[in-house]
Amino acid sequence: MNKKTYQRVALSWLAAGMLGAGSAGATPADDTVLAEKEFARGDLVASIALWRKAAEQNYAAAQVRLGDVMDKSEEDEEAVKWYGKAAAQGNAAGQYGLGQMYAKGEGVKTDLTRACALIMQAARQDYPRAALTLMESYRTGRLGLAPDPVQAAFWEAKVKLLIPAYKPDLPKPKPNPKGKAT
């Protein structure tokens, strides 16, 4: 943990003590809701303290959110830790987050087989981002998967069900020499 991150974490723990890390008797779900409100207000220190409190009580939603924040903060090993805890509980967002870390080799050694398995687990639970990732991976051959139009079409149909506003990227018409679209 670098010095800057250590200072942020120390401040978040201090804030947790000053805030009481949520109201007395608050559940991890309550703390997570409050953390989101603090985050929306721009108070990252308070939100991290609240997510951490809920995550340490094994609340998967907070573990995932803390994983997201740590990933964005380049605290990759800690992101892997929190995603891993959520994934171990069968949480689709945790599986997807951990899969992405393995795919990128952030906080762990790159392992496309493990990445694909985790993302597949999340997609089978109808996690939209995972289904979208599989669709694109089967189209392009990412994640160590061979391009497979049948699987790409399967996952695209799933994406359309999970994300009603989804519109596939269609190729833009190329202008012909006379300036008319073809």
C-alpha cells in the first residue's frame, strides 16, 4: 500500500469512528445505502469507511463496491481481495469484477481461463455486463475464446433481454465518391 493510499485509508477509518460508521444498529445494507449517498455527495472518505464496515460483515454488495473503488484507485490487490470475497458467496458482480482482474492481470497474474470461467458464472446469473463481455469476446476472440458467431448471437440475444435499451453498433454507411451514402 503506497503512502497516499495509506493516508486515505487512515482517514476513512478516522471518519468511520467520527461517523460511528453509520447509525447504531445499522445493518450492512443500511451502511451500504448510506455509503452510496455519501459517495454521491462527493465524500469518498465516508463512503469507503461505510462500505468497509459492511464488507467486513461479509455483505457482498459492499465488497463489490469496495472492489470497484479500489480497482479505480489502482489498489489492485485489495480490489482482488474484495471481489474474491463477494465471488466466493456466488455474487455475480463479484465474479465479474474478479474475472476482469484476472483478464487484465491487475492484482493477480493474468489467467484468461480463470477470467473466462468467472465471467461465464456471472453471465449465467444474468449479470448484464458479463453477458455483454461474452458477446464481444465470442465476436472478437478475446478472453482466450475462439471467435464463434453462434455463441456471439446467443449472448447478444441474452444482452438484448437483460438490457432493453441495448442497440448493437451497426457499421456506418460509407459515402460514395458522389457524396451519397451507400
